[in-house]
Amino acid sequence: MTDDVEIPSNGNRRRSLTTTSTDSSDSSCTLDSVTIDNDPDRFYCIDLTGAVDQWDETTARPADIIDLTNDAEINDGDYLTDGSFQRLLERWTLEAEPEIPVPPQRHATHELCNDGIIYREGQSVELQDGTFLRITTTLEEDASGAKYLLGRRLIRSTAHKGTYIPKRQDELVWIANEMADVALDDVKRFVRIHFTNNCHMDQDCQKAPGALLCRLKEIPEDENDVSVEYLSFDEADEEYRIDPATLRQAWRGHTEPFGSAHSPTPATTPPPRDPVPRNPVIVIDLSPVVIDLDAEDPKPEARKNRQYTFGDGFCGAGGVSCGARQAGLQVKWAFDISRPAITTYGLNFETAECEQSDVFSFLTNGYEFLKVDVSHGSPPCQTFSAAHTIECETDDANSACIFSCADLIRRCRPRVHTMEETSGLFERHRDTFYRIIQDFVEVGYSVHWKVLNCMDYGVPQSRRRLIILASGPGETLPQIPGPTHGLPGSGLHPYTTINQVIEAIPAGASDHDVIKAEARMMRWGPRAQYDANQQARTITTGGGDNNYHPSGRRGFTNREFACLQTFPLEYRFGRHEVRKQIGNAVPPMLAKALFGAVVESLRRTDEGESS
């Protein structure tokens, strides 16, 4: 039995609705049918017909008007029950899900033979599209017998779209995360490709006539997270690999494992004795040699007594050095052209050699003084910031400084170099940024860059920064550490809030002049109050847009700004340009996370080479 029901139109379609009972032999009802009432055997088939292009007053009928004041009862059959609605959704979901094709079964083979040509692991081929492949796996489909190759995908450096890749004739770049299958029909010819970890370009004598060379690999995680690395010892071909210690020695001379500096010793501890007496006496002992197999390994003690040295370029007030020291590095030197910044730096790093100097004058120092295990450079970045909208007389000087970190690397020859800049350098000045990366790569350094937010590392402010991490010849490229703070349920520490930071500042703390902060606010008038259980906006040299105390009655004090930048409470500032120094600083909490990963990577390298 069927009943035709006309559904009033509320738009530009008319709907006819047919009710059907399941005992009927009529099978015209489709899965578009829905259960409407409490009777699970009754369905309504919805048919959308007669589309109307536009509203026509002549088509209006009384049935199109719904009287919202009508108190008529709604019967059980006039609506979907929860159970019926859920079954309808499940039915539609099942119907909408596309069939997922089952991939053909394949098996790896020792080699493949096609038209009398043998393909096996270790061979290299050029493909029809002009790219290359070093074969690592050969596959054959079980059903069709189709044959495929897997391996390292490579492109010519001259064909790479990124200007950060040096363009060298007959050199290839390995795109490390690209592993698409290659059909045998796509193979053009066999070629010779030599994989090497030699990154000393100017001393390279390994290139063989008619052969291609690969020394670089690119790992593009996403647009904001990319690394360009020299091949490791294990990734290079056996006859073209060089021991990492040899590469390091050729680049920077002798490297002391676990750091070039002795750890500071307490005043009560006598100074370490010279390893060789001034007037050595040779004693010949003819007694039998006894080896104590239970004796402790002396290397752990050696690790405790050494620290990696650190140099801070464009140091400002010392935010980077503060985080580096917290991560276990010993600050050896720093420089900045600003006298107020150098004054602040000297108050907090009394044992470091700190010079008021521009970068080019500082680099005239001798190599033994400049040589450090880890260096950092944060050249002035205001020119590249999104907040920089008006040109000023320092723009040209700042733009020139941005390329000086390559000179810093050439002179200091660190094992690892880091750089921190505004995200605008990457997002708005891509050509300049790529030139910086190319300079690093041409010197022989592997590079990893990433745009991140400081709030993900415990800094109580939203602050997007560009981090560049580079490792020298013979070194493993450290990973930029992942976030330590996040939303509830992320498994990370909760985000640090304004309230958590400023409520810990005691009354009378240095640079915490509340009265002066209130006076500044009086010039602008009171602001709206806001919840302090959130993060501040980006702190700049002037404090930042809409960065004021949650009460709305005053601005932040300099000490509050410093704590929002994660400077310790005991950190001291000079008398001049304090807010500018704070706004220019790299948050120490971010620096600590970054250099903690660097120290861990260097220790793994030194432990591996010492074992």
C-alpha cells in the first residue's frame, strides 16, 4: 500500500513523498528512504523534482506558509526519533563511503630481468623525466608480473627550484622523503652516480669524468620545516666516504671531545693538575701489569669535567647566552655594537669576553680566540619584520649584517651554528633568506630551518620566529626540538600564562616600577581589563601592540616585560634602553630548548667516536 503526499516547498524545489510498507512488493523505494515514526517498517521516499530558477510570486500557495503561532500537537509520526535519525545517518554514511581499492600484492626480488637487462640494488638509472634513481629495492606484482624499482630519488642541482641549493655541473640532490614506485618503462638509461660525504667543495678531487656526484640531500617536511644536509658517512658509497673525524680535523683543527672548556670548579676544590709535569721523571716499573676489569670507565668523569664553548654574535642584552648557559654551554665571547646592550651583558656574564664592536671588526681577532664549539648569530632583523613599514637610515646596514653569519662561520669554524630571526625574513623576503642558506651550504654546513612559535616552548607570549640550525663538516645535524608546551590533552606541559609569570615578581624587584607604569597609562587613559590566564602579544622594542597589565590601569613594568620574555628574576639590566633590549632579545626559554638539543647531539657524536 502506498500514499502519495505532497511536501510544501520552502525553497526552489518541490518534493513528493511516498510512504511504503515493507510488506508491499513495490521495490521502488531506495536507500534514500528514511524512517519517520516509531514504526521501523514505514519509510518515506524523498524525490527532489522540478527545480525553480528563481522565486515566482505566482507559485506561492498557502501551504508554503508556516504558522509559528499554531499550537497544534506534534504527533509521533511527524518527526524522527533519536534512534531512527542515528540509523539514517549510519545508512547514508555507509552509502557515501567509497570503495577503497586493494593494492596489488608485491614481493621484493633479488633482481629483475626485462628484455635481457638486469636491474638490481646499487645500480643507478636516469628516468625519462630527467630525474635519477639509485635502486635500493626491486619489486614484482604477484598477479600481473609488473616490475617496479624503489630507491633514492635525485634531481640535478641545476634543475632544483630552490636558490638555496648551489648549482654545480654534474651534481645531484637526493630528495630524501620521495619514494614513489618507478616502472621499468620509465627508465631511460643506466648512469654512474657516486654518493659522497665530502663537503669540502674547493678541495674535491673525487669527481670522475662522465660520472655524477651526490653529496646533498633535502628533507622537506613542509614549507616551514626543511633541511639541506650533506650525506652522512653511512649514506656515502664505500669508496667515496671519509671518516667524520677526518672531515672535522681538516675543517677546524683539533677538537676536544665533550667540549673545549673545563667545567668551573668550586673554590674549595684545588685547581686541576697539569697533565704532564714540568720536569717529568721517567720511572721504569718491571712488575707484572695488572688490569682491573672492574674499574670504572674514566670517560664519564671526563665528560663531567668539560663543557662546550659558546660564542654569541649580536648578543644584545644576552637572551641567547642566558639560555645557552642554562643548557650547559660555557660562554666564551660575545659582541654587539650597542653600548647599553653591552653594559647589560657584562652585568650578567662577567667571565665572558664581551666587545662593543661591529661584526667585521670583531672577526679580526685571532682564530684561537674566535674558535668555539657552538656559535650563534642574530643580526638585526627589524628590516625584515612584518612590523617594519617605514624605511630608516639603518636599513642598509642591517641588510648587510644579515649575510655576515657566513663570515662568522668561516672565521670561528664552530661545530654547530644557530641563527634566530623574525619569521618575516622567511615569509616576506624569501630571496634574501635563500641566499643566507646557500652561503651556509657553500661553506660546507648542513642546514635545518623552521618557523615556530615561542609559546610552544614555555614562553608566555605569541611570538613566531625563524630558527636556523647548521652543523659543520663531520658533524651530525641536530634536530630542532619539538614543542614542550601545548593544549590540555596534548601530553605536553600546559601553556605558560601572563598570570603565572607576573604574579611571581616580588614587590621591590629591580626594574619593577609600578608607579611609573601607572603614569604611562594615564597618558592614554584606562584600557579594558582582560583575563591574565592567556599569553601576551609579541613583545617588541616599544613593548608591543596592546601589551598592558591585565588590570587595564597600567602598562607592564620593565621587569614584567623581562619575565614575559623568560629572563630570570635575578637578571640585571643597565640604566639605558632597557625596554628596547628586552624587546630585541631572544627568549632564554626558547634558547635553552634549542641549545639543549645541540648539546645532546654533540655528546652523542663524541660518545660514539670515543667508544
